[in-house]
Amino acid sequence: MTDTGKTSNGTPVWITGEGPPVILVHGVIMDHRMWDAQVAALSDAYRVICLDMLGHGDAPNPPGERTLADFTGQVDEVIGEFCAGARPVLGGVSMGGLITQAYGAAHHADLAGLMILNAVYDRSPEEAVVVRERSKMMAAEGVTATVEGARARWFRDDEVAAQGGKIDEICSWMEEGDFAAKCKAHWVFATSDDQVAGKLGDISCPALIMTGDGDAGSPPHMSEAMAKAIPDAELHILDRQQHMMPVLDAVRVTGLMRGFLDRVTG
């Protein structure tokens, strides 16, 4: 059974299961539903808390532009209001992984662990140009062009043949909601990794880091750099996987998460 709630500033949360708390932050242009497989598999032993980022799903879209601090502030509210007296494990994918890095760097002593999936870290100047231009194109060309571009980058032909229904569902998540609000968040994703670079070395809690060997936007070298920077880091590069591996390869991804959670929560 899943309970729903909101923080004092309106961040919606979905809470499933009992046990040590695990907070999961979705990727940009998505919403909390991308974690459905993980919630189903982990909630037998953990209190799994999902949220919608500002401008996504049921979350508010405050006026003005977004900053990375807006999103780490959401995590802070969720922890403060729904995890009192506990040290949660914080996990995120894609932009959620960037948020997890930023929050973990500042609050690692209050966390039992970090799970960073398909995330960016310290983009090169060339990588930064590519993602910033994509963000500008998203705002100019709209949701249909954005989704079709993501479909071409993220999914192999054999995946489309084998899991076409699931891929259509992923694309439908991107199509729903206020696309202009999502674009504000994407600009933060495209421009804020330099706020985290060089700050992971002081993280004192364990970290699980993973990506796919074919994830062009969050490539293995970024995960390898994160794992090298964080003192107690466990790294996994999944073969034949791209950016949506938490959904399309949920069994392997969730199995690695479960092993990590069992270790760090005792």
C-alpha cells in the first residue's frame, strides 16, 4: 500500500513499505513513476519514498528560474518532514543523480548512503556545449521533438522490438505535464554539474554508483570519476544498457540497489 503526502512547501511524496527509509529522485522530464519497479521490489523491507521534482508531475512550478539549490531543498524538506530520527539512503537517476551528489556532498553525515545512477559529473567543455545546446533546442522546438530525440539516443532497435510498450510508456511520461516547467529544470541539469565537481572527496557515507556502457549522456568515465572521488564507493557499469536502464533493466539495477541497501542499513 502506498501513502501520499506533501511537504510544507508542496513537494508531493509517495511512501510505500516499512523499514529503513530510502528516498528516490527521478530524472529530468520524467516523474516518480519511473521508480515503480524499484518500489515494488524494495518496499518489502524498506520505506521507499518517491517525490516529484519542481515542475514535474504533481509538484509545484514556482515563478522564476530554477537553481540546483531549489531541488536539494526539496530533498531536505522530505528528509526533515518524513524521516525524523532516521538516516535515510538517498538515490537519484540522471538529474536526480546530480541532486543526490549535491545533497550528499553537503549532508553526508546525516545519510546512511547514496545511490547515484546514470548521472553526470564534471562535464568537459565539449560535453557541456552539447547538453546546453540540447537544452536550448528543447525550449525552442517543444516536447514532441525532445521526446523523439531522446527516443533515438536512448533506445537500441533490439530494445524497441523487445520492449516497445515499456519504451512508449517512458516517452509518455516525458510528454505529460508542463513542458516549459520541465525545461527550467533541464537548464539546471545542463549547467550545474560544476557546482558538484571537486566536492565528493569529503563524503563519509557509502555510495553505490552505476551507469550503462552505452549511456552517451552519462558515460562510464563520469561514473568512474565519481567512484574514484568518493572514499567508500561501489561502481557498476552495466553492459548493453543506456540511460533508461532503471526501467528497462530493472531486475539487475534493483538487485544491485538491494545488495547495497542491505549492506549499509545493517
